[in-house]
Amino acid sequence: MVTFVFVITVISCLIWCFLLGGWGNFWRCDQVLNFDQPSPLKDYPPVAAIIPARDEASVLGQSLPSLLQQHYPGPLRIILVDDQSSDNTGTVAQRIATDLGHGDRLEVVSGQPLPPGWSGKLWAVEQGWQTVQSDKQSPEPRPEYIFLTDADIAHGPQTIKTLVEKAQRENLALVSLMVLLRCESIWEKLLIPAFIFFFQKLYPFPLVNNPHHKTAAAAGGCILIQRSSLQTIGGIQALKEALIDDCTLAQKVKTQKLPIWLGLTKENWSLRPYDRLATIWQMVSRTAYTQLDYNPLLLLGTLLGMALVYLTAPIALMLAIIWGDLPLALLGSFTWVLMAIAYGPTLKFYGRSRLWGLTLPLIALLYSLMTLDSAWQHWRGRGGGWKGRVYPQGS
């Protein structure tokens, strides 16, 4: 038994050595968009922003002004799709724009009923995309870029300008930012930085940004994409039924040999509170099993993998103390320290002490349970949802 535990711990240690020394150096958190880099363009192309909104009246007072008041030198049009809200989202949005003197920048589109085969959010985005595409006879210049965001995201005043400059400077088809998630409550402090850490481990940003590597990902709260590139992949309809629509979009773009870039930022932030374990649990379980393509074998492999990578070290250390086995105790401690080192830069980015890195095994256990619950919800016939809509996914 001692030998078995020792061997498993060695394997876990080697995995962390590989993660720290390879796999795109995902853990360094060094893919950060520089908002201070001066790179003005001669001409700034037209941009159309699309915001799907369902019952978002309570947050629009903070999020919508951040878009309406963008310091963008070129033409900027904002299309908010009111997806059959019950709280007067569309009316509130129009009033905010009028009060700020930017009523000409905002167009509110009344969402149509959800047709079969569409997820709720994507159907709202599709209607915004249709609005852009149907304006061929408009005297306004057609947008060269589409900016996709959510109604609960606030943006720094230079966001669109900086994204367009980076896209033009580096000839990128898609630029995306992982917005700063709220990290105030105890549950947010415990679980939110880890959410970003796990996302980076699953989709290493340096590999995403390498045009020669197949890894692709984007963060749905902040995506700038060339209109021509979106047309090339078949528009929003190409993402039909996708719950993880942001990563699906990035994958389809990169498959066309079009370069993309994904990074971190503190200039854009989510207004959505995750102050209870239940809200974080719902956020993760909504799409966790989708990430695994609804495959029970992948689910089993993921759970075993999480246990091997994150739980082996503390279990080995505990057993070593019970057994009085010094080599096993040293190995378990060393592996746990490697884990904490890898998590450190993400914690620093979120203003947390690196000592929180020692909680990663507990966090991984909670996320594993969320993933298992995601599968359970799917098996019960309840897939992911958006704003009160729940619909089955996969087969």
C-alpha cells in the first residue's frame, strides 16, 4: 500500500513538473493586454457592438454607460437585443442612452420567440447579427468589426479602441479578453481565481495565441471579431446550439487559419455577483459536462485526473504522517508546493495572497463535484440554460 501511494504521488509530482515547465506556461498569467501602449491608427474602422440582454435592467445602469461613453475615434453603433425581458430592459436601456446624450449610438431590438434548435443567448446574438447584416442600404458605413459582450460587463473607456488597435496592428481576426470576475465574498475569494486558473490550464493562452497551435478559446464577455471572419465561418448560426459559444467561435475562426488572441485584463470587469456557493455552482455546472462533450468516459477520466493531480499530494501527506513515512511526506509536501506555485500568479492577479494556493486541493474537489452535478443534470434531461431558460443538450 505504501509503495502504491508513493508511486501515485510520484506521478502527480511529475505532472506538476510538466505543467510548470511546459504546456504553454499557462500559469504565468502573462498574456495581458496593454492599454497604455500608444498605437494610434490613421483611420478607425466602424464597429458594431451586440449585447444580448434578458432581464438585465438592474445592471444596465452600470454596464451600458461604459459602452455608450467609449472613447472610440471611429463610428460606433451599439445594438442591444431585448430577449423578451419581463423587467423593461429595452425601455431602461433607451432611457439611459437618451439621458447620457447618446441615443443615436444605441439601437434596441425586440427579441423574437426562441425557435427550435437555438440556445437562448445565441438566438439573441443572432438577431443582433441579422440587424447588422440587413443594413446594406443604410447610409452609415458597414462595421468592419463586431464587438460581442454581455449586459453585465462594464468596460474601461479605451476598450474598443485598444482592441481595434491590437487587431489592426497584428492582423488578428479575433481579439478576446477574460474580464475580471468579482472577487469580494468569501466564496468568490475561494473559487473565482481558481475558475480562471482552470480555464487557463484547459486553454493555455500562449498556445491560443500561437497561430501554429490548434488550441483555440475566447471569453464571451469581451470579443472583437472581424465581420468578414464571422461571415467566413457562417455567422452566428454556425454556433447554433453551442453552450460554450465563445470557445466554439474561436475554434471555428482558428480552423480557417485566421489568427486570434486571448488575454487577461483588469480594465473590464463583471458586475455579476457570485456571493453564494450556489451561484458559483450553477455557473460551473451549467456547461461543465458540455466541455466533456456529454461523454461518460471523459467524465470518469476527468474526475480521476482531478483526483490524481490535485488530491494525491494532501492525501499522501496525511497518510505519511499516519504511517510515519518521511520520504512520502516530503514528496507529498513538495508536490503540494508545486501546485501552490503554479496557482500563485493567478492569485496575485486577483490581489489574493499566494498562501491561498494551499487551498487548491479543496477547490479542485468542489469543482469536481460541480462537474459531476453537471452530468447529473444532463442525465435528468436538464441541460444548460440562460436567464431562466433550461433546455437539453447533446444526445
